[in-house]
Amino acid sequence: MRVITGRARGMTLKTLDGETTRPTTEKVKEAVFSAIQFEIEGRRVLDLFAGSGQLGIEALSRGAESCVFADNDKNAVKIIKSNIEKTGFESNSKIVNMDAFSFLRMNTRIFDLVFLDPPYSSGLMKKALDEVSVFVAEGGTVVCEHALTDALPDETGSLKKYRDYRYGKTAVSIYRKD
């Protein structure tokens, strides 16, 4: 897994061993960032269920102002920290070792761009989407990576589905807050 473009272009990122964390494939990551390419620079990003942190790091590499990485797995947090150090984004990154919903309950920040990538078919996506909507800035974007079989609503809270993409068994749904 590597950073596609920007300041950290070409850097290889570590991932967790085993089946507990499923990294976003290169194909899906390229498609996601192509779809949101004009919504990254200068933005405040949240990478919830961060895993290796690759989505947030890609956003930082492309000019995002800052990123909060949240994951409840202590081994994932170690990988995120290592990847952030390798790419040189320590000054505009914050890592939180906490369950996504505990993080959202204590969060006071507003984000312009949110990545949601919980374990597929776990039932966490809909709940996360509902709860994160209050922390999305006006005009903000939420990118949801999920199993193709997981149906997401057209609207939730203040978010409206903008577009769906399909890549094999993976789907990406993009929501906007108008």
C-alpha cells in the first residue's frame, strides 16, 4: 500500500497483519480521491475506523489542513503512528485510541471531510453515519466504504447521498451536507 500523490507520493505504508483490518484497495482509493479531488486542500479531516490511516494520510498528502485518526485497536494505532511519522505529518495529525462512538460522544470538532470505513456488514456504518452528521461542516463531505450488499439511506441527519460507486464487492457512497 502506497500514497498515491502529493507531498508523500510513493511512500509505502504499513498495514496490520491478519484479518481484523481490511485495507482499502489501491483501485478503490484512487477512485475515491478522484471523486473528491477538489474537496481536500485546506480541509479538516476525520478518519474514523482508521485502520492503517491510509485515507487520512492520503488526504494530508494532497493538502488537507489536519486529520484526526480514530481507531479502537491499539495495534492499529501503532501502525497509524508509524505511518504518520514516516510521511512527516505529525504536526497536523492527532491519533485517538478509542471506539468510534466514544470518540464521537466526546468530540467537539467540526470536520470538512470524513472517511467512514468500519468492518463490512457489521451494522456500524449506518450508526456511524447518523452520529457523525452533526460534526460535518456546511458543504462538507462524508465518504463511506462498505460492502456492496450493505444498503445505505439516501438521507441521514443533515447528510444527503450524492453518489454511489461500485468496485467488485466494495461500494463507496459519498454524502454531502448542504
